[in-house]
Amino acid sequence: MLKKSSFYSLIILASMLTACGGGGGGGGSSAGGEVGTGIRVLHAAIDVVPVDVISTAAQGVIVSQAVFAASSSYRSLPSGTQVLSLTTAFNSTQVIATFNLDVSSDSRQSIVLYGDNQSRGTETKLLNDQLPESFTGGLIRVVNGATGASALSVSTPTDSLTVDFGASSQYVNATPGVVQVVSRVALDGAIVTTNALTVEEGRAYTVLIAGEVGYYAKGVVFSDN
């Protein structure tokens, strides 16, 4: 039987190889192209295989082979009421979670996949990614998908955020330029990840803290518009 560290190492390597091959997060066939609206996957679960997203309102795979700790773009969805299924990649019969959606032409959602297969089990959450109608500078929010951190204390140059495991912070303003985002375990202050994020005027970003504290954790930056 593989040790936990060996098993995780294989998962990380497989994720990197898949991402390099063009399947990471949002590649592959879909019902629509990469756009600023639709659906995407924030894969934070270190020992969970790549996943697909399918919809009852579309043929084919919407999101193909979303892998651990890989950035992805939104994939367009047909408008109207539908059921989204998060499944194991290439096997639509292995359903991880389902979500009932009423999709409009300008809607944005993220499926967060977090937890693990070892102790606590995998979990999912559907985030509404709608942005404020107007804002100055840029926006940043943080999603805590780091197993072993019941809460993260996250600092930006202008704000201090506390983000529970599996939860998302609100968007906070950021001055355009290079911004440091540092996440720490709220309980003891141990640094989990540090990201240098280049913020552009009028742009919004999600920083996903993925992996497992004390083994392998990574901050992944997603563009939200």
C-alpha cells in the first residue's frame, strides 16, 4: 500500500502532466468557448482525480479534465434552467455532486471542490461570481480549500480577511500593480501560501488556496472577468 506522501506525490505529478497537456481546468471540448461568463471548477482537493462538468441543457462536456491546483477559464452555458453534474473525468456515471441552476446570459459560477479522500471526504460548493456593477482599481477575493486549515488569516496590502475552510471571502479592493496575498493558518499564524498577484485596473481575481497544510499547499490565481 502506498504511503500517504507517495500517493499525494503521484496525484500532484499526474495533475501537472495533465495540465501541461492542455486539459487543466477548462480545456478540451465543451459547449462553448472560453468566455467571461459561465461555469468553471476551482479544484483544491489534492488527492482527487481530474473532474468534468456536464449539463442537462447541452451535449458533450462543458468543463473537461479540471485538475488539482490548475487555473481555468469560464466555459459558457446555455441559458435557462438546467442541472450541472460534477463527475470523474471521462466517466459521467461517477457523479460527485449536482447543482440546479437557472442560467442567464451574464451569470458566472464556480464549483469549488475541496477536502480529501483520506479522512474528511470530498466536499463541493457553488459560488456566485457576480461582480459589483462598478468599482475602482481591482478586486480580490480568497477561497479556502486548504485541508488542515479550519480558517485562514489572509492579508493583502489593504485588508485582513478570515476565511473558513470551504468558504469564500468577499471581494476587496486592490490598487493596480503587484499585490502580495499571504495566507496563514488562523490558529497559529503559520504561513500556508504567498502569492505575488499583478492587479490590473477594472479586473477581479479569485485566489484559491488549494492542497493540504503541512504537506503541499498552493495559491492559484483565477481571473474573474
